[in-house]
Amino acid sequence: MLRGLVQKGMLIVSGTGRGTRYRLPPNEQISNDNDTSSPANETTPVINETTPVLNETTLPTILSAIAEPARQNKRLSASDMRNIILQLCAYSFLPMHQLADLLKRDARNLRNRYVSQMVSEGLLELRHPENLNHHDQAYRRKSMDAL
């Protein structure tokens, strides 16, 4: 699965064996604000002619590939976990249970340690900001324009 994404240019691989890491290709488009100090700029997905169309069949594969380092490493650093969460939430709203399944982590722990703080920092937005306990609550990365 990951090999196919690498061959299609959707992921860049580094390392071998257990140390294999996958990441999205670098941003080849230059942003208008030229602000590269934010770590969020490093993980912004670029949609261009070479990016495959995201649909119901390709999105789960992409999300699974992004979450692979977290599934493989139970002692991931907080900054790495935050970056993975930002990458996962860049495509669409994801409910907490889906984030937990992708990352193979406890949903309550994810919410308490990462997601709530990222919402407070303005990195993630809520699907239902008016009701924090909404049964259909989900999280999405804020657009770069809003940051």
C-alpha cells in the first residue's frame, strides 16, 4: 500500500526497515505571505496537476499512510504527533473516533493531550463550535488564510 503511494509520488520515503518514515512531498508552490516560520507550513498539502483526486477510495489510503508513523511508534514525541494530527485534519473534518482509529491511540487521551490544546491554539477548528459536546463533533485544520 505505502509502496504504491511512493511510486505515485504521493509520499516520500526515508530510512529502511523499522526506521522507515513516510511524509508528504514538499510544498512546491510559493505562498503569498512568505511566512515559513510556522511548522504548519511544512505539512500543508498541495493540490496541483500531479496530486491525485481525493475521493472516497483514495482518502482512507492517504490518511492511513500519514498515520503510519504513529501506529508504528507508541512513544512518538508530542511535536511529531501534533504534526501528524495536522496532516490528517488537512483534508476534511475528522471525528475523534476516526482520529483514534487511524493513530491507534485512546480517543480520550488524544482529546486531552493534543486536540483540545490545538483547538485552543487555533490550529484546528470544530465542525460545531457552538456546541463542544455535539454528537457529530469533528476537527479540521484551519486554513492558512485564517492563521
